[in-house]
Amino acid sequence: MEEIKQSRIIKPPSRKIWLKERLSRFRPVVFLKKNLPIFLFLLLLLISFLVGLWNIKNFEILEESGGEIDENVSRMVEEYLKKNVKGKNFFLIHSNKLGEDLVENIPFIKFASVSKNVPNSILIVLDVLTPEFVAYTGDNRCTLLSIEGNVLENLCEDEEDIKKCCENYHSEKNIAVFKSKDLSIAKLSSGKERLLVMETLSKVIKVIRSFDIKVKEITLSENVVDFKDQEDRITRFTLSDEIEVQLARYFIVMGKIKSEKVRHTLVDVRFKRPVVKTN
């Protein structure tokens, strides 16, 4: 019986299959397959950059205490942000630096906290200085001041009679006025301006206010300071002596005046025995 031997003929793989196998073993292709999710993420991120998804578009401005921000301050902040921040890449904005820039460039801002919200918005929380006084000083300037003496705004710059303009502002806005021919506004190293004496006078103002007295006018001449209240009563201090000592005298005297319901026109605490003038 004749045995028929059958042999299998192994066909070589087609060129298409061979190429596919070679590509599947090609290192760059293997690496790409292995890290495909990462590459897709980077591709989408690149596209988002190209279409401007990460460019700053929106701002939210809040007041630290939860109150409403003055329209003038809000306008200045928005103008600064539109000019210097809007349209810039989210990742190029440094929160701390932006907060410092706002404080440096906008006098009304005492402190600014900045946080970024993905993908293109910024939240700004402000501690805003409140205008307390309009000041006419020896350098023939009219300025709006905080209680610490920070210059918030220059007023009446285009007026011929700056003093009169300053007085009108005081009357129309019902804001307290500071007058002194002896002092000028100081320029600080930070570039901001301040009436330095207000650092001392603010201590006095706070104590006077503790007795429910509202100061409407402060006059300083030759180191003597008069604080006039809404009833035209005068409280007199001197800058030549310790303010803390004078404040202690004032506190004792006003305590007696309040308890005894004395109607007075003047309290002068420059001396060891304060002078009180009554009606």
C-alpha cells in the first residue's frame, strides 16, 4: 500500500500583515500605545490653549467685611484688571503678585486677596480704606484721606481757588475737614502719599468717638490741634507733649462731663489740670 505523504506548504505572510507586525513592535508606536491617555490629555490641553479657554475673562470683586464696595473703587479695580489682567493666560497670573499690584496702584485698597478659579476667572476680596477727611494742607493741596492719613484721591487740581474748592467739598459731601498751613503731604518709599500726623491724630479721634462725639473739623497750628465736633465744641491737644498722657486726661474729664451731664464748649487737655469751659 502506497503511502501518500502530504506536506504542508507554509506560505510566507503577506506584506500587509508583515508591515503590521513590524509596526506593532516599533518602539515609538509601542510607547505611544502605552501612554495614549497622557498624549490625548496633552493634545486636548494644547487645543484648549489655542482656542483661548485659559485666557482670563471674568472677575468677581468682593469686600472683606461682606459689605458693598464703593462704586468708585470698584470702577478703578475693574479698569486696572481689564488693562493688565484680562486676556492673559490663567497660568501666568500669580495671585500674590496681583494682590500686591492692586494695593500699590489703587490708593483705596489696604489689602487684596486674589484667588484663581479654573479655567478663566479670578476672585478678588478687598480690604478697602474708607474716606474720612478732606484735607487742605500747606502745600496748597486738597486731598481725600483715610483715618490713617493715606491719600486716597487728589481733589480740586484744576481749580484756581483750591482752598475754597476744598471747603465746598467738605460741605457738600458732609465729610470732616483737616486744615493746616504747617504741614504737607509726604511721599512714601512705596510711591503712595500720606499725611503723617494722622497716625497720631487718629488715636485721638478714636477716643473722642468712643464718647459718641463726631468730629467735623480738625485744625492744626503751631503744634496745637483743635477737634471741633458737630455741636461746635472744641477738644484741644498739643503735639508737643505725650499724646497718651493727654488722652488719659481727656478720658477722665469726659467721663465726669458725661456722668454729670455738663454742657461744655471746650476741653483743653494740654495741661496737668485740664481746662473745661461750660455754657
